[in-house]
Amino acid sequence: MEGLDLLKKDWKKNENSFEQVSEKQIYKMIHKSSSSIVKWIFIISLLEFVVWTLLSFCMKDTEVMQKFNSYHVEHIMLPFTIIWYVGLAYFLFQFFMNHRKISTTDNSKILILNIIRTRKTVHQYVWFNIIYVILSSIVVMFIQLNYDQDILNMISEFDKKGNVAIIYAIYIALTIVFLSIFVGFIWLFYKLIYGILLKRLYKNYEELKKIDF
Amino acid sequence: MSANLEQSFVQQLQANQNIIHKICRLYTSGEDEHKDLFQEITIQLWKAFPKFRGESKFSTWAYRVALNTAITLYRKSTRMVSTTEYDTTKHFFKEEDYNYEEEEQIKLMYKAVHQLNDIEKALVFMYLEDKDYEEISETLGISEVNARVKMNRIKGKLKKILNP
């Protein structure tokens, strides 16, 4: 006898050799809180929803936004606000629905897939926010170039000197630099979170997929 | 949750706890980790228990939840530095049937199994538990044929680890 069969013989022989946990200890255990990956993902995801939502609300009262309101461009900004609320509602709904689907009685492949799906929803929400920031920055840039009196004055001064293109170039370049830094930072942050949270899950999911192909 | 449900769960788990211990033996490498995983599996079983309708045996149901916890849900606590790495075979041998050569081989086998990845360990676990390929495929969500193929590959891999 060799290999796994030898191990099986030993396994069977010693299956009752474990130090037994008492009923009292089990009672204690079931009242402790879980430290499972699903719980961590749930907490971190909820935090992300809260942080991104709070960020948007905080933006509303800043000086820039107040100045912005004075341009009276509600007709341009209203669709953006509606899209943002619809997006938040959609992603939150998806997140909770996916979270409810997670069941330890499913087979391992489905279980891992459902956990990964929950994370994907949050990931999509983050991308929704990033794209939203990029698009709204472009719109804001456009509005400022057309409505902001200070900028309009500056443009006309440069125009008199005959080098109006420079001011546009600087303005667009600054916006691009700012957005790149912003997106780069978020991307790095998520690489890190994903790395910590999902590495093992992805590895096991890939392994299961590999077996079936 | 009612006290009756709690009592019923605790009694059944107490009677079937060796299933969890055995999974812990494969997936952890120290006594602290063993206890930690045992606790997480117990919590997950308790959470899933209200949905357990008694259509299958408690043990069959517990196998799946426990294995899923070990493969997917369990996060090794980073705080836990295992100072008491246990020898998986240390209390297994009774003096009368002590066989040095066999003991060494079994020790090596345990070490080799510990080097496998999570999914491979699950297959080995169910093989050691005499589960048929139908149950293995249903538990992991892979086809029966591929479960067989993978099991053969694992046997080969173990041989390689043992005789590099």
C-alpha cells in the first residue's frame, strides 16, 4: 500500500482522535462574530458606498459649486444629478441582491462566483463615479469657459494679444493632469483592496474553471 | 433564533464535530489556526442552519458548508503567528502497531498534501472520506469526469512531491 491509500488507512484509523469540543464551547462559538471574507467584503463595500456618496454631497456646498450655481446652468446639470441618483440606487440594489445570493450551501464554484459578483457591483459603482467625475469635469470646463466672467475676461485679454490658443491649451492640460492624478490614485487604491480581498478567491475560482476545461 | 433551534444545532454539531476537525487538519498548520478555522466553520454552519430542512443528513449538509468555509470564506488572521506548528501524525500511533517506515511515509504524505492548493485539498479530503465522484462534483461545482481526471493528476502530483 502506498500514497493516498496509505494516508486513507491512517485517516480512518484516527478519525476519532481529536480533542472534543464541548457543547458549552460550541454555544460560546456561535455567539461570536464571524471574521469571514464575505463579512469583510460587505463592510468595505458599504463603506465605499458611504464614502463616495458623502464625497458627492460634500462637493455640493463648496465655494466652487456655489460659484457654479451663479451661472444658472441648471438645465445642463440636472440630467447629471438625475443620472447620479439613479446610478446610486441601481448599484445599491444590485449589491444587496448579490449579497443575498451568497450561500454556503451552494457548490463552491457558484459560491465563489456570487462573492466575486458582489465585489464586481461595487467595482462598477466606483467606475461609474470615475466616469461621472471625468464627464462632469469636461462639462464644468465647458461651462466655465463660456460662463465664468473671470475666465471670459482673461480669454478676451489673451485674444487681444492674439494668443488665445495658449489659454485654452493650459486650461485643458490642467484638467487632464488633474483627472489623470485622480484616476491613477483611485486605480492604485483599488488594486490594493482587490489584491488583499480577492486574491485567494480568484485563485480558487480559476482552479475550478481550469479543472472543467 | 429560538433556544430549541440553538440546542438542536449544538447537539448535532457536537456529535458530528470530527468532520470539522478533519477539514481543519488539512487546511491549517497549527493548533491556533485549527481552533480559528473550527470556530469560523461553526459560525457559518450556525448561520446556514435555519435553512437546513433535514432533507439530507446533518453530516452531508455540514460537509459542504464546512468545506466551502475553508475554501472561500476563511481568512487567516494576520495576527496569528503560529508558534505551535503541530505534527499531524503525533498522536496517531499506538505503540502496538508502530511501524517506523510506515509512519515516516504517512508523515511525508501529510506534508505533501499540505503543499497542495485549496481545491486539490478539497478533492483529497473527499477522497479520504470515501465520497463518490458524484458528490465531489456536486460539492465543488465541477463535472464528474473532470473530478476523476483531476484526482488522478493530484495522485501524480503527490508522487512527484514525495519523489522529486
